[in-house]
Amino acid sequence: MTDVALPTYKAKDFATDQDVRWCPGCGDYAVLTAMKKMAADLGVKREDFMFVSGIGCAARFPYYMNTYGAHTIHGRSPAFATGVKIANPDLEVFLISGDGDLLSIGGNHTMHALRRNIDINIVLLNNKIYGLTKGQYSPTSEVGKVTKSTPHGSLDEPINPITIALASGGTFVARSIDVDVKGLNALITRGARHTGTSFIEVYQDCNVFNHQTWFYATQKDTRPENTIVLEHEKPLVFGAEKNKGIRRNGDSVEVVTLGGEFTEADLLVHDETNLAQAFLLSQLYHPEFPEPMGVFYVDDSRPSYNDQLHSQVDEVLTKHGEADLQKLITGSDTWTVA
Amino acid sequence: MPEPETDKTTRLSNVSVRFCGDSGDGMQLTGSHFTDAVALAGNDFSTAPDFPAEIRAPRGSTFGVSGYQVQFSSNEIHTPGDLVNAMVAMNPAGFKTNLEYVEPGGIVIVNDDEFNKSNFKKCGYDEGYNPLDDEVINAQYKICRVPMSRLTRESLVEEESDISVKDVDRCRNMFALGIISWLYSREIESTIEKLQNYFGKVKNKPEIAALNEKAIRAGYYFGETAELFPSQYDVAPAKLKSGKYRRISGNEAIVLGLTTAATKANKSLVYASYPITPASDVLHGLARLKQFGIRTFQAEDEIAAVMVAIGASFTGDIGVTGTSGPGLALKGEAIGLAVMMELPLIVVNVQRAGPSTGMPTKTEQSDLLQTMFGRSGECPVIVIAASSPGNCFQMAIEAVRLSTRAMCPVIFLSEGGLGNAAEPWLIPDISNIPDIEVKHAVVTGEEFLPYMRDEKTGARPWAVPGTPGLEHRVGGLEKQDGTGDVSYDHENHALMTRYRAEKIQKLQDVIPDLEVEGSGDTLILGWGGTKGTILTAATMLRERGIEVATAHLHYINPFPKNIGDVLNQYKKVIMPEMNTGQLRMLLRSQFLVDIQGIQNLCGRSFFVEELADCIEAIVKGGAK
């Protein structure tokens, strides 16, 4: 890290001259706004940012951020980002892509980036649909989804991004919604400061092919009743009147109303460091439960892959001293022909 | 021809030996130790391991047989030999599957103790049949029946010893090595020293070192006293170019070449790979070289491996991935991305016999067309190919030089037959290897245009993330000339397609011309690992009174500048390939020359004699 004062950035310093080509009303616009604000405030020089993506609507993201960027191929951006961090661990790498890119064709790479704890920031814009290919169901679409490719309804059980991230050994796993620019900004900023992979699922509206799919969770009137904001060491309270909560009941949980039989003291207290509880919370689905927003789980103790790799390099350098190429090439078993 | 030298020793100019046995019998190690001994004796040599893909197939089965062939000589040689003069077979399965590689009249030393009913059954001999008693076999070969298991036990087991039978039996291969070492007058002391060092110091099992030493000495003395053989043999040192030598395999040479290239380019190198036979040894070798600025990464799959390499290249390191044919198929889309992003990328393909999983441990040259064209769209890459284990060193350096110069992926073709084979290597003085000049974009005050090309090379600038003022975005979508912005413009696409091909052609200015050796109306043109066989076959043909010229291609895209002229100088051009004629197809279509092919599709190198016969038939006008 350098002591030279950072330039003062404004969000617009991160805008490019490219026309943004998302459909009007797309949830991605809000995410872009949150991201530019985050970038301006993070305390990282513009030239040290790198935005990486795969394929899909969300994957156009790097073209709209005035930083270094790479719009790679379908599903493989976690591997590209890994290569970037192996080469230069000082870069602040963001990986922005969609549910199809990161959970279907790229599911393997997402899982491995998470378990290695590469120090990158994954923002998964989940709109539960394939937008760029014009409306087929995605790995997060609900069962029975009627689309062009599933006229009689889809048969596949959806994959849960948060559960997958936790199961893959993610060390920062969180969820937000596209229209909550402030909340999203705060979450991405915290994720960026986390050492290791930060994984943020964003409920994002595709207003062309899957409009209103998240409205139960994202609208002013629905949000308080159908989502619950996770705050470390705070009881799980929700509802417009803050009169409901989540209580542990055996191996599972239940929704209770406060005031009568139950008080806040009966409620589950969120603990970001409790993996088992994070799993449990990741399995809460609308309409039976409010869907959790915020940080499910954090493990700050695990070093990142790239830090460990570079410490191995340093150890080897200390042990071997300066590398002697001629000695290496000559090897230990030689003979001389006169 | 053998010339008697003393009463007991016959001097030969050339010997080839094959060791075979069960995968667990340590045949690769035995062959490797013997090769060290012939190297120390100053012979030229060439080796060919021949092992199954199965790690431990059922003991005694034919598909679990592992073999190792080495030829050594007092002359310069380029191949491991066709048929061997002597073979050691540690079990009936090895005997059964390898006897065809022994010359008529050749010596076959067998571990007689393993030639029993149970083992005959395991390798499919008829009940009641012992091949060692077969009259036809005995008429054709000199079969030497040695009860190696018993003799090894008797030599190693002392009274009140607590050494396990298993440990003793494991030393049978060293007993066999002792016999062969005596037979060909190769000394055993250096092998003993290595065994002591390995078992004694590295593994901290001095008792195992002692057993191995006893076994090799016992075998050696057995050879001396048993009078099983018609003679003892000797091969004089070869008159190689003077200098310091080591033995090297193709995969080792790639490791050293890439490391040298990174040093000469003053760059860190990231090698990302997914384990695959026969390329994994490159990963193993580089993983130990962190002190040279090399970072290795074992990826979750082939695609991730190439993407990690591309990510590293974008970030300013030299990104390299290594694989074999099936892995190259998986990497195709990503290589296309690197072509579009115009980034350096080195893809090492140690080819094996395909298609699909094919024969992982067998060699072939059948990925050439995949290498040239196996991607979507018009997607040219630089293609180069190594011709010998030692040449892999030089071509690895070339891969880095050409890729960074043109800002274009290079696919570097090696072959299983080169990767695992070993030969003597005149150790280069690294101070004689030129630096690789790598240019990075710098801030000029003018707007940075990521796709503004260098006039001379046609390459776009390589801007390293972290450099202020050069922020830019690239991707797989078509680029606008100059700005690199996304463009769907028709004329621009045509222009960019041409640019991507032209910058590769411009490399003709910095690669060597095709060199021709020999004279005559016929040119034998080869590429890749067939070079040694072609040179040896040409020598054989000259001995038969047939003059042929030879040339070998190391650069396939682009071809050397003079290739058209060379092709047109000859009445006949013959191209031997270990595929159905892939390079021949390219050359015929580009130069309209009626090249005739000789195809080998067996998964092993050409035999010299077989190749010479095919060439002779074509030269004399007949069909091959």
C-alpha cells in the first residue's frame, strides 16, 4: 500500500463514454449506480480496479465502468479473475454476472473460486431468467416456469445461490435487492473490504422477460413483510410494524408475532459467524417466511488463496535465495564430452 | 557388424534394449537407471517409455505391462531403435506383448520363476502351454531363463533377517539391471550411488538402499559367471560435439524452456493446468520453480486453466496452459477469446493418440488440424512444433517470443513420444540466449487506443492493469479498429479478421527459413517428433544408394518464408506423419504441390526400416 494521497473521486469518474445498452427499466441500472458510488468511495485508485464478467445482460457491466475490465466468455469469468489475482494480488477485482452465467454454465468455476477464497468480489445479479437469449428459464427459475423453451413448465428444481455459496466454503455471503441502492452500496463496500471471496446475490428485475418476479420482496409495501434484514447480534425482527420475528423451533424455525406469547427475547439472534445458522436462514422462502437480506455469513479468519500463494512464493525465495537459471538448466547429473 | 575385440567382449556400434514387466515391477526406473549408465559411458542414446494408462492393472495381465526401450550407440542416433537386440521380460505378460519388438536371434532374458501356470492363465496363454518351451520361439530367439525371484531372495535374505519378502521381491528389477549392465559392460557404481542417495538420504531407508545395492551386484556377478550369453558386449563412446551434457526429456525441456523464456523476458509466468497424460509432468516441474517467478495453478478443469492463463496475461504476466488433445478441445472457446482480446497466451499441447480419451500414453501427431482450426470463426493462432526432446527447450522459448511479439496465442505442439523420451542434451549457456523484448503500453498524453496496431508487428499495445491513464475494457465481442469499442460494423469486421491473420504472417520476418539437408530429386519433409526417424531413414536410404533430401518444419503458422520455393524445387515431396495426412493437406491446399504421404497410425513412432521402405517404394515410383 502506498502513502500517496488518493485522488478524490466522484461516481461519474467511473462512467465510460459507452452507451449503456440495457433495456430501459432494467434493474441493472440501479446496480451500476450503486457500484460507481462504491468505487468512488472505496479508497482504491481507479487504475487498480478491474471489472470482470462472463456472458449475459449483466455481463456487459465492465463496458460501463471506467476501470480496467474484461468481458470474457460464458461462465468462465471466475477463472479469469483468479488469473488476474494470481498475477497481481493488489488489484481490486469485481466479478459481475448473472444467474445463468455463474450458476449454470459457470457453476463449477463459481464453486471453486469460493472454496479457494480468491480475493475477488462476486456480484450475482439474479433475475431468474435468461434475458440475453430472450427468455428461457434459468437455474434459479421456479419449478413450472413457462418459457419459450419450457411451454409445459420447467421441471428443474431451482438452485439457491446463497446455499451454494455457503456450501462451497464462501467466507462472505450476502444478499441484497437492486432497487435498494444504499443498502447494496453498503454491502458491496463491506464485501470489497473482506479478505477472500465476497459473494453477493442481488434480486434483480428483468422488466422484459421476468417482470415483477421479485416484487414480493422489493417494493415499498411488500419489502417489510416479505424480507428480513439480517443484523449481526440483533434478534430477527421484521414486518412493517416490527411486530414479527423468527424463532427457533427444534431443528427448524418459525414465524411468530411479538406482543402476546412471544417477546424479542424468544427470537433467534443473528450471528454472522454461525455457519449452521446461515444455512438455515438461506433456506427461508417466501411466502412461508420472509427472505433474509444482508450478510448471512462472514469468516474473516481464512486467508485468501492469493495471499497464501504469494506467501509460498516468498518462503521459497527466502529458502532458495536468488534463483540461478544456469544451475537449474545444468541439473545435477552431467557428463562431459571432450 | 560385430567385431571381436577380446576373447570375451564383442564390440558393437549400436545396441537397443527393452525392459518389460508388470506396471508394479519398476521397469521405468530400471530403464532410466540403465540410461544414466549409458550416458555416463559417453554413448549417444534415445529412449522410449511404453506404459499403460492403468496405474496398477491386475498383476500379470497383458494390459498392465510396462515397457522401456533404450538405444545407445557409438554414433549419433535419433531414435530408440526399431527391433531390440535384447529384452528383459519380468513376467509372461511382458514376454507375450513385447516379443514382437525383439530382432530375430535377439537375446530374451526372462524371470523364469514367474513363468508359471497361474501367470500363463492371467495373460491368456492356453493351458499346458509354456512359451519358453515353444520350439518356434526358441528357434527364433536366444531365450535365457533366469530364476530371478529365487536368486534375488537367496542373495538378499540373510539368517535372522527381519526384512520382508515384499521388500526383497521389489529388488528383482535391480537384479535384472545387474545382468544387463554386465552384458553390455555398463558400470553399476553410479546407479548404486543414486540408489543410496535416494533410499538412504531422501527416503531415510538405508536398509532398502542396501538391498537394492546387493541385488544389482548379484545380478551383475550372475551375468559374469553364469555363461548364459554368447559374449559380453561393449559399445564405444560416441563422438558427440564436445561440451557438457545432461539427459533431458521433452517435458523437462519445456519446463526449462518456459523458465528461461520468463527470465529472458524479465516477466513472471503463470502456468495453469489441469492434470492430463502426457502433459502433467510440465505442471509438476514448474510447480517447483517459484523462485524463478513462476506461479503454477492446478485448475478445476481445462477451461478454467486456460482462462486463468488469459487472466494472468491480461494482467501483464506470461500466461501459459498445458494440456493434451482432449483438453485442447475444451480450451477452444477460451483460445478464441485470447485471439479476440489479442493477448499473449501459450498453450502447450503434448499430443496423444485420439480421438476422445483414445490412448493416453501413446503418441500421435493428430491434433494439428484441431490446433489450426478447432475454434469458432476465423480464429488463427501461431502454431509451432518441437522435433526432439531437447528441441522442446528452444521451441518453448520461441513460443513466448512469438506470442508476446504478435500479441496472439501460440499453440506449441509436442508429442507424448517426445515428452517422455530422453536423449543427451548439450547444456546451453544461458548467456548466449537472447533476451525477449516485451513492450508494454505507456501513457503518452494522447488518448489510449487499445487496438491501435504497431506498424511493424501488427500487434496491439499491451497495457498492464494498475497503470494510471490506460484503463480500458476488452472482451470477446468484435472490436472497433483502434478504439477497441464493441463494433458490429461489417467492413470493420472484415478488416479486423484480416488484421488478426496478418500479424501472424508478419512473424515470417523473424523466424528462420526452412533448411534442407542432402541432395536428390526427392524431399522428405517432416514436422514434430518424426525428425529423428526421418534422418535415420534417410541415412539408411543413402546406404541403399538412394539420395534423398530432408527438411523439417518447426513453424507451421506461419510457415517459413521460403517453404514454397523449397517445395517447388523437388520432383517428389514425401511427408511422413503420425496421422492421416494433416500437414500434407494444409501444404497441398496452400502450395498446390502433390505431396505424397506416409501415414503411421499405430500410436508408436515409425520404425526406421519401415519408413525407409515406404520412401524407397515411392521414390522408385511404386505405391507405398
